[in-house]
Amino acid sequence: MYYPKQIPYILDREFQEHIEYKEYLFKELNDYCMCIWQMHSKRILNKTIYNYILPDACIDIVIDFSNKTIRFAGFSKETIPFELNKKIDYMGVRLKPGSFYLLFKIGADQIMDHPLPFSKIDNSDSLHEIFTLTDVNERLNIFKNYLLDKIKNKPNTKYIEVVEQLYQTPKEQTVITIAESFNYNKRHLYRIFKMNYGLSPKVLLNILRLHLCLTLMIENDIDFIEVANICGFYDQAHFIKEIKKYTGFSPLRLLIINNVLFLQYIYVCQSYNYIWRWKYMYETITTNIMVENVKETIEFYQSKLGFQKVLSVPEEGSILDFAIIKKDNISIMFQERKNLLDEYPTLQKNEIIPTFTLFITVKDVEKLYEELNDKVKIAKELHKTFYDKSEFAIFDNNGNVLTIAC
């Protein structure tokens, strides 16, 4: 089921420290609404906190209790940073893609990327009573009843269901195949999509692919390349470009987060309560090594130690910015020095000086020593340690010491 995750605030620990965010699900609204959400500051903010909102093809009704305003908003082009200051007290409903036009009979393109006051769309006073309430449950009831009144005639959900179909099979979808399935030409399809979603068919597909990709990376232990393939990105470079374009995170940052951070969702279902919590658990740690030449480093580890390249950025070329290699249960990341310093300027040095060793365990250390003895520079010969391991050490092409033991 398409249920977009706002990855930036999930991964932003400063946001989590200062802001409480919850989502509430109501079965009776499920055909038209993702959820009703609540966001408030845990205390008066003495600094600016940012809420980064990913494009998700949804239009929200947003109530700001502090400033007593209601507006419609939806975003499609890039991740939008919203400043949160002082006292934060919001509630909103996230309408499913296609719902806004059904419920308000106004083209979604009038709202998408053009937030409007509630009164410009609905001039009734149906929601204004909500500003007199402070109890969360009472606020939820007002909001829920307003929405139930909007859907009481059961508007046709055809174009809402289309989004789910596209989300489930993104690899097979193109603008041409979608037009053929509707028996429309591309121009008419464009008009229909802009009216129902506020988006062109191409942009909607890109957003759905993005969120499927992020969901697979966050919730499933699926290989990076397989994720790109499932989501219908035609090559690795395209996949990485789209991730960075929409999330604001570098591909490396997302990879590291996915390797280190495990998100566990605990659902507490009561009468109309859906509480989203998260728990962090360390699963693995993967070394990211700064090197002068990623391609030469990969060649050393492939030819001498039998590692295989999992991915690189770019995918091919004489100069690589980043790569992941793997053999059996071991993964290592390499990043070109200039590229890494652009990301972390505090690491700036005139040259790379090896300052660490890698400790690698294998099943047959003696056999591997015999294979490598005349192929690499030995840092320490095979010997028995006081902690009852047989081990030897070699230098890689960058001068790093790799201790290999059994």
C-alpha cells in the first residue's frame, strides 16, 4: 500500500528531540485519507528547527493552532524546509493522491506547489470551531466529522486506485503504457493527471518510485542495486540522482544510514489511535575508507583478496568517487579523497596517512597466507598470537594494514 514516509524528519534527530509527531488512522476515512497527523513542540523552541517535507503527491489540510490559520498545501518539485519556531501546534489531514479533486471539485493543480488559505477553497465555517479546543481527541473528532461529511456521497475512487496500481508495479510503467491503459493520448492523459493529482504522469511516477525505493531501503534488507531495479530506475546513476534530488541527502549518507539505523515501528491501535514510535538499534558498521584512487583500490582488493564490486559512483569511468566492495560477509566502502573532503571539510589533510588497521577473520588463514605471500607486501609474517589465533598482516595499495586471522 502506498504510504509515503517523510524520511528527512525520521532521520533528523534534532527534530525528534524537540518535536512530537503522531499519525492517526481512521478506517472510515481510509479510502480517501492517508491519516490525520499532529505535530507540536515538546517545549517552547529557543532556536529554529526545520521540518523537511518530501514530495509525496498528497495534498494536506494544515491547521496552525498557534496562528489560527488553515490552508491547503502540496509539494511536487523538491524537499521543502519549513522553519519551526517558538510554540508549534499543528494538526492536518494527508489526503490520498486524487482525493482533493474528488472532495472539493477543484483541480489539484490549483493547489500543488501553490498553498492556498482554506477559505479560498471552502468558505464554510465547518472547521473554525476547532480553534476553541485544546484536547487532542476533541480536535480529532471535529476534523474527522468534517471529512466524513465530505465523503458521505462516496465519490468514485478510480483515480485514487490508479496511484496504488502504479506504486505496486513501477518498473512496468511509462507515460506511454499508462496512456494506453486509459485509452487516452498523451496530451489528454496529461490534462487528466494535472486535474486529479496536480502532477504530470512523469512526475507522479518519479515520486512513487522514490517512495517505494525509500520504503524498501528503510524496512527491508534488500541490496541497493536490487532496489533500483525493483523501482524501475534505468541505471544506477539515475537512481542516485533522483534520491539526492528529492531527499536532500547524498547517496552515501543514505547508504550509511541504511546500514547502521534500524527503524522499528510500534503500532498502538485503540479506538482511533495510531501512534508512530521509533527505536534505534545498531545492526552493522561498515568502514568507509578515504583513498586517493578508488578504481586502483578496487582492483587491488579484487585481484589480491577476491572481493567483488557491489556498486560505484559513477557506475563506470576512470575516476570513481565512491564504491562498495564485498566478499562473503564483509563489506568495505571506499571514497575518493576530494569527494569525501567536500562532504566533510574537517577531514582536510595534505595527504592521506594510514592511521588504522582492519582485522579480518577467515576460515583457513594458512592457505590464504600461501596464496598472498608473493603477491602483496607482507606487514607481519604468519604467527601464533597470545590470544590463540593464527594471523598475518599485509599492506594494501594505500598503505593500510590488513590483519588476517583465524
